[in-house]
Amino acid sequence: MNRAMAIAAAVLNFISGTALAMSIRFDPDTAVRELPVVAWVQIREATALTSATGDSCGVRYTAQVVSAIRGTTEGEVLSFGFFTGREVGQQFIVFLRQKPSLEPSQSSPLPSQPLMSNCWKAFPELLEVAEGLGTIPVESSPSGSQVTLDHMYHIVPLDLVPEEQLAGNVVDGYFTGAISLRASYFAARLRNRATALELSGRSGPRSRSD
């Protein structure tokens, strides 16, 4: 991550006001409640972002929704960013926040505001979260599309862990290992949680700017 992107991530974490942006590990169950857009997507295009002053500001991705989870429809085209390393053709389950309307200013306690402000204007309206950990790769395998959740990067829900893996691998209520599971199952589980929350009236923000 270059200097401009590191500052950008710090500012987004600072102004977001959400626990999921500041936590060391990404929590899918919390994110699907709090974020307006969650989807299984395939990257169609990747475009380098550059500020008006020539600073490198990451990448804008254009992606088609393979399976809608929250705030999208199947086949819809999304534009988001800004972390590098996603390749055209790759599939991901993405958790996206809307770019906050508050633009960084000189009053912010964070450094290098002119550079950050330049990149801010270049960012798309939908942004990746948790320093990119909320963009989970979907990998092909002989048994179908899979996602991997690793306790080093994710809070792994215990109900997803096979019973034989639980023994000796739970510390303070958290799983300390990695699991692979069908992407379709993971997406359906997230979708069901989002739907249940919306029906109960306890969900997070639903609106977004296209």
C-alpha cells in the first residue's frame, strides 16, 4: 500500500464510526448488518486512480454481481475501490461502505491532509472495508467455488466450523484456525441474516449512491 492509500485507509477508519473498520480482524456477521452493499462479484475492469496532482490513489474496480446478498441485484454492475491486487476475472464476496460525505480537512488530527484530500476526490462512491479484508476471494475447486475464512484475518463464526475442527481450537469463544466452505452456502447465510435484520427493522443503512 503506498503512502496516499495508507493515509486514505486511516482517514476512512477514523471517520467511519464503526467497529468493523477499526477491528484487527474482519467480522462478516457484523459487516452484513452494518454495511449497505454486500455481494458476490466478478471483476470486469480495473482502472488505476490518479489524483489531479498526479498522486497514485489505488484502483477503481468495475464488477458484475454474480449473487446479490444485500443492497444489489443479480447482474448489476458495481464500481468500487480502492485497494490494489484484484485481478480482472477474479471473483470476490465484497462488503462495501458508501464513501462518507465528510471530506478530510486541515482540522483533522491525521497527517498529510492535502495528499489525502487529493485522493479523496478520486475515490469511487463505494469503498472496500477493513483495509481490504472485507473483500474475500472466491476460489475455484473440484468441488465448486469456495471461500476460506482464516482466524488471522476473520472472526470465524463457530456455527460454520465442522465439529471435528472445534476440539482444541476455540479460545475465549473464538475459533483459532481456518476453514473452507462453499461460496454459495456462505453467500446464502449472509443473505438470510441481512433479510432477517431488515424484516425486524434493526438493520443498518440501506441507501447508497450509484
